[in-house]
Amino acid sequence: MLYHLFNYLEQFNIPGMRLMDYLSFRSGVALILSIFIATVIGRRIIDRLQMMQVGEIVRNLGLEGQMSKKGTPTMGGVIIIISIIIPCLLVGNLTNIYMLLMIVSTLLFGMLGFLDDYKKLKFHNKDGLSGKYKIVGQVGVGLIVGLTMYLSPDIVVRQNIETQNITSHEIEVTYNTVDEKLPITTIPFVKSNNLDYTWFTKWMGDNAETGGWILFILVTIFVVAAVSNGANLTDGLDGLATGTSAIIGVALAIMCYLGGNIIYSSYLNIMYIPGSGELAVYAAAFIGALVGFLWYNAFPAQVFMGDTGSLTLGGIIAVYSILIRKELLIPILCGIFLVENISVIMQTAYFKYTKKKTGTGRRIFKMAPLHHHFQKPGNSGIDALWQHPVTPIPESKIVVRFWIIGIFLAILTFITLKIR
């Protein structure tokens, strides 16, 4: 709103009105606003949740310090969502398709997570919304994003082209002079860092490009569901999902800024995405909201984000990655989410397999998702293949160590783009 107001006032030559033309300025304002909203308004929301007795339902699973969390206000994800949306509405370009898609996706995931939390609290049901309904919601958002990217004329790219200078023998990066609507994405370890989904649908002949977009939409749906569930599973310790998501957000913000600037894009030799630079404003609001929320969510937490927050965070990261064509970097960048997902799949599959074979289910980890494995004492009557560590690790130390791994993975993600 302020962005459009300042643009309107520019015609009257009022000093300072051009500030809103600069992405760096608007990103800085979004960051400050989101931190302010999360810390100041967040306190009021927490007090309100306490008055409403919206407390976390905790089952005794034998984890150190677990029962002390009982009654802590949940659904704090509302704080994160509000802290993202308000700055974006104020200083974001609301005519930009990328910004609009991110705002809509945030609200849709927020609604899905809110329904899940509401069912848990209303009916005192720890499981909340049925898994199939969550999947339907995630698939729905993924479908909206994928179809919009296919149908919108504003979502285009310019491919990077490598040429060798005959005189200096140096590689120079140039770009197509026209915008193209292609189902392509960034992939590490290859010469031009691009992967075209139509490569897999050439057998369709004249319909290869349409087939490529269909494949792109299917990948979008899968990525949205996987990352959203991964963030949901990671949300189990104070500050874990919040800090991890903030680290990922910083990495995505940098990649977005580079990909939205034709000069910086050429340095990394990645495709240039016209108009995507506006997402830097959204990323700044996202990071600020998480930093502000961490003020209350750090150990010992005064509020939990609940599924309102965790499903939304994963959805935001997935959609953002897809819009800047970096979804295939997610296994590295979001490695913590990936490992949490895999740990649950392995644990469940192995338990069912051994129960069917021997009549007694065995476990790989002391407990899944993986972060709980380090909280639980080893050799405590649990038939798990991996008992290390025997002594539980304090919750705060687990969280910080996961953050360190997250920073390492973020750096590694950038390194892979230069390794060809």
C-alpha cells in the first residue's frame, strides 16, 4: 500500500518518494516491521492465548523436560503469519505476481494449519486434522502455484548461455534478449546449471513442452507436500523449526536477490528471472517474523507455533523455492527437514516389517522424528538398533547443533552452484 502511495506521490516531485523504488530499502523496512510486529503484537497474542487457555496437549513419552511444556500456549504461528503479511501489504508491490502468489500461499497454509490446531484443541485430539485432509490441502496449494506459473504471462525466464572468449579463453555468461516461458529449473553440478523438464517428455513430440509443464506441476505438488510435512515434523523442540527456517530463509533471500538481478545472475551463471526480485521483500518479512517469534519461542518456549506455524513455514519455503526455480536444491538446503521425514518413514516401515516377521516390532531409532532420538535415554528397554547417545542431550544443545548443521547446508547449497 505504501509502495503504491509513494509511486503515486512521485509525480508531485515530493522529496524521498523514490525510496520505495529500491528493493534494498523496502526489504530493510519489511525486516524491521516484521520483527517489531512479532515482538510487540506477539506478546499481546500470547497473553490472549493464555486467557483462552489454548495450551499444548502433551503425552508423556519419557523425554527429558517434556511434561514441563504442558499448557504452554500454542497456535503461535498466527504471530508469524501476521508479521509476514502486514509488511508485505505495506511495502510490497501488490501488482507483482510473485508477491501475490506468496501472500495467497501463506494464507492458505495458515488456514490449513489453523484447522489442524483447532481440531486438536477443540476435541482434545493430539492427532488433529486427518492426514488425508492435510495432503489434499497441500496438493491444492501446489496445484494453484504450478498452474499459475504455467498460465501467467508474467512468469518468465531468461536462460543463461555460456560462450568462450577466443582471445582470453575465459567463459562469458550472456542471456537471451527475450523473456521465455519455459518449465526449467536450477540444478547443481552441471555446466549451465539448468534443467528443462521437457527433456523428459520429448517422446510426446509436438506436445513435449506441455508435457514438461505437467511434469513441472507434479514436481511442484510433491515439493510443497514434502517440505510442508518436513517442517511440521521438525517442530518438536523449542526454537528448532523457527531457527532452521530462518537460516533457510536467509539462503533463499540471497538466491532470490541474485536471480532477480541480471548482473549478479551472470556471476553464479544461473537463469535470470524478471520480476522475481520483489520476493526479496517477502523474504525479509519472513526472516524478521521468525527472528521476532524466536524471542518467545527460544528455550524455554513461552509459545509454540503449532501446525498453524509449522505447516505454513514448510509451505512458504517450498513455494518460494519453486518460484525462484531452486526446488531441486531443496534436498541440500532443507536437509534437516529431509532427514526428519526420512527418519519417520524408516522408523515406521522397519517397525511394521519386523512386527510382521517376528510378531514384535523393532525400531531403528529410540524415537522418531530424529531430534527426539537424542532426547531419549538409551538402553531404557527400547528395542532400537541405534542406542547412541545413552545419556539424553539437553534440548537447547540439540537445537543449536541442528542450527549449525542448517548453516553448513546453506553454505553447501551455494557451493554446489559453482561446482560443475
